[in-house]
Amino acid sequence: MAESRNIAVTVNGKRHEQRVEVRLTLADFLRQQLGLTGTHLGCEHGVCGACTVLLDGQSARSCLMLAVQANEHEIATVEGLAPSPDTLHPLQEAFRDNHGLQCGFCTPGILMTLVEFLRDHPDPTEDEVRVAISGNLCRCTGYQGIVAAALDAAKRMRKGG
Amino acid sequence: MKPPRFHYHDPETVPEVVGLLKTLPNARMLAGGQSLMPMLNMRLVLPDHLIDLNRVEGLSYIRERDGVLEVGAMARQREIEFAASVRERCPLMHEAILQVGHRQTRNRGTLGGSLCQLDPSAELVSVAAALDATVAVAGPKGTREIPFSEFPKTYMTPAIAADELVTGVRFPLWGKPHGWAFVEFARRHGDFAIVSAAALLEEDGAGKIKRASVTLGGVGPAPVRVKELEKALIGETVSEKRLRDACEVCRKIEAMQDVHAPSSYRQHLATVLSRRALEKAHARIGGGRG
């Protein structure tokens, strides 16, 4: 019988108490056990960045963590970004307006990466944005739209949304 | 389910970890997980026991004491990046850490994890070699210190026993003012470097080099201190031509080859990057932040 443990994790402000197999990754826990499929899995070995979530406010690859390690920690995923079902986060608005996505597979990871980055750097240069998203692969956009969206979002967020 | 089955342990003290290591067969320690987790996901490692170090107390310090930077094994790369003491007193490490992976991996990755993974092109491994660091290790018989020059046993294998763990690292700091530079060539920012070069320089009052450290990563199975080059620089007045000539010794270093690059290309990079690192380090002597 595979080893399992009880964990308590706060995801997007909601506390979940669950039993998990100890070898379950945080990404698979979010997707399969909590049904939060907004967190995407591309490479599953820490290269593509699609599974990026915030762990206690800091971006991390959820494929490179075990769910048991998230016990008593706070996770934020893309599902928690929008303030309400019919309102987008300013970062999401900026992505829509600047063609920051095409197929959308990489987008959740990039959004979570940028949420942390723009919180710490509210007025970034284009170069800083490019370094910030260097750990996220996108095969559709050529990144131009993503960089434009990040800079636009920074402007919107400085104005208060 | 990607990782193989294992038993999970999350001890809270170093003695507990040592106790587990001593009794559990085929155990692996999990630090930041940025190397071990991919290997588990791909089932390249099959441990029976996983000992998670993330709840162990007292291994996350970063402090300066008597001219030595002391960093705990579980200090995150992100914490090292933002530590004022590292930025001010150990700028080589600061410059190197900005080239370690990405923000998301530095948020989790640790100093001890990098050193024990011992990838030949890992930046922190080269920094430890460049600064003549000392690695503190705890085991059943207590603690011991290993000079970094003796820490790599062979390719990606540290000289620690199966029942020992790295608890911290001491980096002797260079006096001020000194020059420093960490440069590398990677296909993309954040990728593992094909070759990296770390340089440290100190001059005497007459503008002659009195102390030099040159380290190449990604060339041999462990970082290579280019002693011949270091010696050749002592007593010299630096000029572009002098550095260009001196760095030619790097072309003769026995370099590894793999799918990324043949050894001749690594030798070429070693020669060019050691010169660039020395030029940059030299320009920074005297406090310039370059």
C-alpha cells in the first residue's frame, strides 16, 4: 500500500484538508484532487514553467514540489486571480488586449510568474520583464505580446487597476 | 503518478536526519527539489526513503562573521540573491546567483542542494571553488569540515558518507577593494552554462596583481581552479595583451565533451571566458560596481 498523509493547504484563500499519497506532486494534487486544472503541466521536470504557482507569495514550479510539502502553506493559482467571475485581473485584461496568448497553455504559469514580479517591481523595464519570464516557455507568441502585456499591466496596476 | 513509491520523512532537527540516514537503506535527502524532483518525476532515481530537509531548523542562516560569509545548507538561492551581506561583501556570489536558473527555481533551490548535486557547470559550485570555501558536514560521529578542493569525489558525487549531510558552508571573503566577475556562456539565460568562468583579483599599491583566483565550470567533472594562470598573474601589471596571452593556458586543459559541445569548443570558451572574467574583475578593482 502506498504511503499517504493528511494535509491542510490553503488554496486561493480556501482551506482544504485532504489525504494525499506522499509521492503526489503539488501540481497533480491541484489538478486531480482539487480539480483546479488552470495550473498546466507541460514538461513535468521544471523547464517549461507552465505549472508555476505562488507558494506563500513566491513563484515556484508546482511539478517540483510534493503535495505533502505544501502542508500548512498557502498556494495561489490562476483560478484565484480574477476578483469575480465576470471581472478579469488587470494582468489578464492586459494579456487579452495585447495578444499575450494564443493557445493559452503557458499562460497560467506566466500570469503567476508576473503577479509576483509586478508586485515586487511595479515599474519594470522591458529587459527586466524578459528576464522575469525567462523561465516560462511559450511556443505561440514569440513573447512580444507577452512582454507588451506585462508592461501594459504594470501601468494599469500602478493606476490602481 | 510520476515519482516512484517511497517512504516520506520530514525530520525537524539535524540529529534526527543523521539518525534516519544511519538506519534507513537507500535514502535520499530532498532539499529545494529543483534537481531531485525532476529525477524522481522521470524515475531516474528510485529511493526507498525520502528525507525532506525543508522542516529542519537552523539551516537557513546567512551571516558574516570575522571576514567569513557563513551560509546554511537550506538557505534558498533567492535569499542569497537578496541578502545585503552577500551583495556588499561577496559580489562574486551575487553576480553568479543571478545566473542560477530562474526566479521560480531560485525561490526553492538551496545552496546545500546545489553543492551536493555538484553539477560541473553549476554556478554556486564554481563560487565555492573560487573562494576556497569549507563545507560543514554532520554525521553520526559529530561534525567535520571539508575544504572545497576535496569536496568533489568524482563527477556529481560529493565526498560525504551515506550517513552524513551538509549543514553549512563557510566562504572566506576577499578584502576590499578587490575585483570580481562571474561570466558564462549558455544557450539561453538560465540554462546550464556550457562553460563558466569566475575571477577574483587583488592589486598591491603599485598596481600589480598580488592575489588571483580563476575557476572554470563546465570544463572538467568538477570546477577547475586554473592555478597555472593564477600564478602567472601574480606580480603582473594587467594589460589586455597580458591577459590574452596568459589565458591561453586554458586551451590546454583537458575538457569534457558531451551532446552540447566537443572538448575543443569548451577549451575555446574557457580561454575566452577566463579572459573576459579577468578583464571585468580588473576593471572593478577599487570599488566600481561595473
